[in-house]
Amino acid sequence: MLRVEHLTKIYPNGTQALKDVSFQVEDGEFLAVIGLSGSGKSTLLRCINRLIDPTSGKIIWNDVDITALPASQMRSVRRQIGMIFQQFNLVKRSSVMTNTLSGRLGYVSPYQSLFNYFSAADQKRAIENLEQLGLADKAHVRADSLSGGQQQRVGIARALMQEPKLVLADEPVASLDPVLAHSILKHLEWMNKERKITVLCSLHFLDLVHRYATHAIALKDGQLVFQGLPKEIDDAQFKAIYGQEAERVSIV
Amino acid sequence: MKTSSSLPRNALLASVLSLVVPGAGQFYLRDRSRGTAIFVTALACGVLIYWAQDNFRAAMAGGTAIALWALLGCFVIWNVVDVYRRAHRQASSNLIGFLLPTLVIYIIGWQVTDIRPDRLITRFSYALKIWNDVIHPDLFMQDVAGTWMPSENFGYIFGTIGPEVMTQVGPFRLPVYHAGKIVETIALGLMSTLFSTIMAVPLSFLAAHNIMSRVRGGTLIYYAMRTFLNIVRAIDTLIWGLIVVLWVGLGSFAGVIALTIHSVAALGKLFSEEVEHIDPGPIEALTATGANLVQTIRYAVIPQIVPSFLAYTLLRWDINMRSATIVGFVAGGGIGFFVVESLRKGAYNQYAAALWAIAVVVMIVDYVSAKWRERIMLGATNVSGELPRPFYKSLRAWFYIIVGTAVFIYFWELCEINLKDLLNPAPTFGQLVRSFLSFNLDPEVTDAVVRQMLITIFQALLATTLGALAAIPFSFLAARNLTGRSRLSIWIYYLTRGLFNVLRSIEAILYVAIFFYWVSFGNFAGMLALAVTTFGLIGKLFSEAIENIDPGPLEAIMATGATRLQAIAYGILPQIIPPFISYGIYQWDINVRMATIVGFAGGGGIGWLLYNDYFPFMKYRSAGTAVAAIVIVVTIMDFASAKIRERMV
């Protein structure tokens, strides 16, 4: 279970990205985080694995206060939390296999991994994950020779290598075509249902939220403005989250 | 993947083929590019070893030659193993096949460049003495009362006011200012940039394929123009200086001409490439309206090219400023002439003062030019609805025009520009032009030229390697995104950046004097001087490459729970190795050009041959051969380095 309590983040330049955000995620949920660009979604997700240090507030995961952990112990927490990025964040010149295996870095000895050495078990696991995502034949090509949808699937494979209990997905489909968006989200749904991984996913389109998420929260200007089930987001809620001028658009 | 049914190419036959002729087996296995590469590498190494043995008996004695042949033998064995494994569809490592020839080349380079690391230590007391001069430049002195004041040397460099007469300029009475050598250098840089831009613009249209292909016979002009520009560009400003001096005599004017000639060719190439990259849409549209060639250029081409032409002109100003600091070595004029004179007197503290002055001025020009270019490039994409006010209504524009004109007139006089001199060349000049183009191909001359040319290339290679290796650790300290936020690391950042900037603002040839004194003259001194400039130039490029990496992968790898070391190995190294190699090759290309002139200051290589053996004794036919060799090598390096870097991306 993940509990976020009174989370606040103020950047050094004075921008207040999160204001006193509190919510709770049960194991096995697929939680959609919605809100406009700049509403604090990315900051929230990055606070959870401490890529960004929150200014105040607590993040408690399985009874451990992540915000209070020293850097040395963050490594073992981070390896249980996978992350998927809008821009995929692959090392473009490295192969798909190396990119996938890099998800295992939290488990292996730092010195062995410097020489690109990974155990046979890890390599087998990487191939299995790539097969699962339909990329087995691409294992030895350079990451930048793949299409955007394929690159994002490598990103998912990298996260799966961590054998995570929680996955943070930061706008995973915002850089992709609508058709590919569904394919990527189906993979996330599969992780959530079959592998019992809790998923926190920030999304732009409301109908994707209705289709895939089990729960939803909404941020506006860094504040939590909604918490509940996706179907509870009615027109009034929608206007509250996205502003009065917003129109509902749908995605195929 | 081919199945094994198509395999039965005979592995044994392939191995035997490769043993007899390296690469032949790979060729037989239908891997043509690999076979060719192996063959060319083996042949080149063999020829080089043979050449070194023939030319450098002393250096190659004591088993060096045997070791080299043994290494080549290992390479041939590797090539046989390689073809055998490939015939059996097994993986074969490229690493050994790459390392062995590299080792051969570096050993030969080390021997022929006469690398003597022991001298760095045995003659260290000389280094201390010259270091003492460098940090105590002759710029200020104490008078009897103990107050600090500019020394006489300060006046030579920066100029003096007075001492007595005032002049009447219009309504103003102004003290007389005698320009110093550094001011003269600034004048040289600016005037040559101005002249070369004016000349390069029309030439660039003649060298642009998309324009010339519209004219009858234009393609022929295009090829002629491109070849001409490439040849002129391959010859360094200082070599042009040697020739120009015979035309207009020693002095600043010769410097301006030498700078202008080289700069026209360099700008002409950049400009014409810019013309070739313009959007063809508007040209098509205007041609469709029935506009002729000149109208098309005026309305469809010029509006597209103005920003990039301006940016390239500013870049050239920076480069010309650097060249202007050394053109005085041969042509007279500018601070280079002053440096030569103080070195002749043995006044190293005056020389040091000149170095500091050059560093300051070049750094300022470098900064201003970069800032302006940045603004132009921003402005080029700036979409503003307003039309600018016509310039004649703006007071500021008039102010700039008046100041610009005054500076132009002053610099014109300072550069002693005298167009009549162009029509009145020295009597030997005609002989020079005639002899220059009838190359002397006597074996003794070609041997000497080939020998010195190869030394020059090796000098550049070793200097690039040394400078780059030294720069790598420093470049991490000078990368903004990696340095921490603590006060100490910010200090280190600025110190490293400052070190790069000071060192790269001084041309290699100016450093030769230091190493001349330290390790005595020759190829080793030239190599070390090149390495110092390389350190500054490549350190800056490397640290910028590190700053330009995509932070995304780093973030993603940190998020998996990786350690900092792992994050660097997986997130940063794969991103910086290709640009580092690419910059290294680029720098080698630049260093070959610079190495052709370090000999003018006693740094060895082909410049030494030109400056000491051929030009002083009017052996212009031999000089022509040497310059032709430079043109060939520089052109090949330029082409090869561009091709390799293209493939690296």
C-alpha cells in the first residue's frame, strides 16, 4: 500500500509544484493521475521514487517512509519501483538488449556491470520480457532504429526487468499515435492484472482513464481536486479539473 | 540470415588465401568491405614500417623494426583466424584487428617524431625558467618611488599616448596615439574579414550547384570554382604569407592579403554550401513567374541566406583574429612580428607579455563573436509581425555607421594598405609564380617532402592523442550538468573552463618557443606545442558534448536503483563515446593543418622545410612540390574526416 501524506514540493526557483497532496493507493490498483500540463503530475510521480526530493510531507510505502530513507537505502526501494517515461528515455545508441538489461542494474554488482556482464538468468529474463512485448527479434538492433511504440515497449521491458511491485508511468502514451496508445496501455493493464503490479499512470485523455484505470486522482495547480472512481468524473468534475473552457475530446 | 546450405565456401581455402594476401579470404567469403579494409591496413602498415626503416635508421635500431614486423605478423595471423572463424560462422572480435595496426602506427609515430620524454625531465630547469617568465610578463614595472606603472613593453603592445603633440581632428584636439602591436593585430583581423566577405559572396554563387546548374556551362564553372577554393583553403595563411611577401613586401599589408586569401576560400566554401541548402520552393515559384537569374537570386536566395552568411562572417572574424596573431611570423605586421623579434632578442618576458595580451584579446573576440552568432540564429527564427524601421530613421544606426567608417579609415591606415603595391611586385615574384607551378620532382626533393609530410601527419596524430587524453578528465570537471552545486565544484568548473579558454586562444605556433627552450627545437617541440592548443580546443568540445547529452536515460537508469557509477556507465558513456571519437578525428584534421606551420617557429615538419630550406634559398620549384603535398594531404584528411564523422552520428 502506498500512502502519500501532505506532500509539498517547491522548486528552488519558487514554483510550487505540489501543495499538500494526500491520497492512498491499495495494492493492485491501476491509478490514473489526470490534470493539465504543469499541474504537478510528473513531479508527483518523481517524488515517489525520489528522483525529486519533496520539500515536505511523507510517502509511505509498505510501512516504510521513503522520504526519510538515506540515499544508500533508496537503491533497494527504487529497484522495486519501475518507471516508464513519456520520451522513453532509452540510451539510443545502445542495443535493445542492453537497454532492457539496464533495468537489472539495481540487482547486480556495480563492478561486473561496468563490463556489460549480466548473468545467464538475467539474459534469459530479458529475452522472455522482450518476447512478452513482441520484440524478441529486435533484441540486437540499436534502440533508435525502432519506432516510437516499439521504443516504449522496450521501456516497459526495462521496467519489468526490475520485477517491480509498483510501476510509475509518466505520460507513457503522450508521444504516441492513438492506436499505439492503446497497445501500450494494454501492456500496462496486463502487468497490472496478470503480474499484480500496482500502476500509477498519468494520462491526458479522459476516455483512456475510463477504459483502463480502476481509480483516478486529479491535480490542478499542484492541488488534489478529485479522488475516486473514473466513472465518477462527470461534466462538473471535468470542468473543475480542466477549466471552464475545456471540451471533452475522445481518442479512438 | 543465410542458411548453412549456402555456406560451403571452403574455410581452408579462405584461410590460405588470407595468409598469402591479407583480406583475400574475407573477400572470397563475400565480405568485400572487410577484406578491403584488412588488405589496405596491412599494406599501409607494411609500407610505413619499410619507409621508417629506410629513413630513420638510428631511431629504428635496437629491435624496434623487428618488433614492428612482429606486430604486423600478428595482424596477419589474426586475419587468418578471423577468416577461419567467419567461414564457420563463429563470432570474431574486431578489437585485436584494430589494436595491432594502431600500435604499429603509434610506435612509428613515436620514433619519427623523435619523442624524447626524458628531455622533459632532464631539462626541467629550463621549463622552470620559462615558466617564471610566463608568470612575470614584461607589462608593468616599479619606478624609483615604488609605484607600479606600465613598462615600455606595455606601450609596444597596447600603444602609447603622446608624448607631446596634440592633433586637430575636426573641432577636437586629441592627443596622438601610437597604436600598439595588438591594436594592429585587431585591425588585421577586421580588415581581412571585411575584404574576404565582400569577395566571397559573389564567388559562393559560382560555387553553388543549385544556382550554377541553371546556367549554360555553369556546372563546369561550379567544379572549377570548388576545386580552386579547396586548393586555396588547404594552404595555410602563413604559407600564403611567404608568397605574398614577395608580391607586396614585408609589412601589415602583406598580412592583410595573406589572411584575406585564405579567408576568401574558407568563407566561399561555407557560403556556397549555405546557398546549396536553401529551400528551393521560392526559387521555383519565382522562376515560374518568369524572373531571370539575377532577380531570382535577389528575391528568393538572398533573403534566405543573410542570417547564416552573417553568422559565418562572425565565425571567420574569430578565426582571422587568431591567424592575425601569427601572420607576422612571415609577413610582418601584427603581434606575431613582435613575438619573433622578442624571441630573437631572447627577451622571453616580452614574449610572455605578448602571449597574455593575445589571450585576452582573442578570448574577448571569441566571446563577442559567439554571442552575436547566438543572437543571429535566434533572430532567424524570430517571427515578429512588425517591420523594422528603415535604418536611416534610426539614430543608433547612424551612430554605428559613423563609428564604423571612422574605424575603417583608421584601420586602413594602420594596416598600411596601399593598393599600388599590388601592381608593383618584387622582381623575384614572377619567377616564383612560374617556378611554383613547375614542381620539382627530383628524388631528393620528393623524398624530403614525403618524409617531412609524414612527420607532420604523425606530429598531428600524437598531439591529438596526447591533448585529447589529457583533456578527458578535465572535460568532466567543466561540464555543468555533472558538477555538483557545492561552492568548491563551481570554482573547479570555472577554473577548468578558464584554463581551456586561455590555452585554446593561443595558436600552437606561439607555444613552440616555450618547448623550443625546454626540449630544444625539432618535431618533439612542435608536437608538444600542438598538444597544448589541442588540450584547450578539445577540452571545450568534450565538455560541451557532455553537457549536451540527453538526461532522460540517466534519469531512467537512476530510477531502476542503479548506483552513480552504473548510471555513468550505462546512461552517459554510450552517449559521449561517439562524439568524443568524432571530435578527436576532427581535431586531427585541424592539427594536420596547424602542424604544417609549426616548423616556421622551429617546430619541425614540412613547415621547417619550407621556411628554412626552400624559401630562403629561392628554391621555389621545390617549395611548389611541398605545397602541393600539403594540398593533397589536407584535402584527403578533410574529406576523410568529414566522411567518417558523418558515419559516426
